[in-house]
Amino acid sequence: MLELHDLVRLATNSGARPIAEEPAGFDLESADWVATQIERAFGADLRYTLLRLRTNDRSANAQALSDDDIAATVILADALHERIRE
């Protein structure tokens, strides 16, 4: 199962927009689920997302995340929702 840390790395390393084009193209339900999970996990206010993650998850993966990593993941959620609406 894909963990949030894996999703963040994927969005950061591969780029949010190219990723969003793939799943939304063939499985809208899965794309919507992924976008919803991102929004639930990271919330609307990025200033507190990283702090909350580092406080609640002491793993090396969580501690290594940056603001840019989180922002790329939120962009992925937004891009998935855009593709779904198309």
C-alpha cells in the first residue's frame, strides 16, 4: 500500500502535473480518492502541515520532508481534481 511519505516523494521527484494526468485519464474514482486522501492528510494550511507531520510522526521519512515536498503533494491533489472536472 502506498504510504503518504511515498506519495510525497513521488510528487516531488516526478512532478505533480505529469502524475495527475495518468490516473485521472483512466480511473476517475481512484484519482478522486488519492486527491481526497492528500487533502485529509495535509490540510489546507501548509504552514501547520509540516509541523503536525513532524510532531506526530517521528520517523526519518517524516523528519526529512520539506515545505516544498508538501507543496508539491498539495499541487498533485489540486491537479487531480482539475483533471476529474475535465
